[in-house]
Amino acid sequence: MIVTKKNFIKFYVSLVIMSLVSFGLGSLMLYVSFKIFQSGNVKLDPFFMFFFALVFFYLGVDLIIKYIKNAPKISIDSTSISFGSEKHKLADIKKVKLTGKIPFKFLKIFYKEGALIKFKNGTKKYIYDDIYSNTWQVKLFLEKVVIKNEVYQRPKVIRINDFELKKQLQKHIKIYMQLA
């Protein structure tokens, strides 16, 4: 069974930074609109600034909601794939597109690199590359099992001995230096 793991930097850190920027700009505009309103010297319409403050707050909240909705825990086994609590049979997959720009469903203008899975009932599911740290495992599984109808075997993990690597590197550097 393969279970996705969220990428710490590209999911959590970027979500926090973008939310802080949005809430910070909203707070700044709210502060400025109250200062303009209190001053009485209204050259700018304070309601205009207040409106944009609300827009930034809305964008910050919407961003958090969309990021969480677009990044469910994905589990895949030999017969099914689950997106959060929603489970589908692998046999119900109509089409898989492993690469390309796919909609992120935030403001209708953001696209991210990822995979698209279309099911026979018309449902579309997206797997975003930079949200998960192990997207490659899911894509490899889908390619082997769904596209090529092969048996999936976990890739072998090769352990590298640091001492041997340094020894080989020094040997190759020595040979290179003698040739130069």
C-alpha cells in the first residue's frame, strides 16, 4: 500500500507564508481605512480600503480551505485508490494523465504540475506534484498497474556507503588529475 505524505516546505511552509501575507495585507488595509476614517480628512474613500481588506481576508481563508481540500491523504493498493474518505476501484479508472498543468481550484487561475485521473462515472481527481513528497510512488504505481497492466513491485532502495563513496571519488579524482 502506498500512502501520500505532504511535503513540509511546499505544503505547510508555503501555506503559512501565503496566509500570513494575505492576512497581513488585509490587516494593514483595515488599519489604514480606520486611520483615514478617524482623521476626517478623507481624500481616499475609507470604505474602498475596507472593502479590499475584506477581500484579502477572504483570500487568506479561501487559500487555507482550498489547500486542505486539494491535498487529501491518498492511499492506493492493488484494487483501489482513496482520496481522503472517497474510495474508487482501480478498475473504474477510465484515463490517467501522469504529467501536465492541472487546475488548482483557487481563483480559477492557478495551475500546478500534477496528474489527472478520470473515472468511468465522470469524476476527476488531481494529484499535485509539489503538495506531496512521494507523488512519484503513486505515479509509478498508476503507470505500471493502470496504464501498462503490469504487476507493481516496489522499487529497490539502494543504500550507499558513505566511506566507499568517498574512497571511489578520491580514486577517480586521482586518476583525473594524472590525466590532466
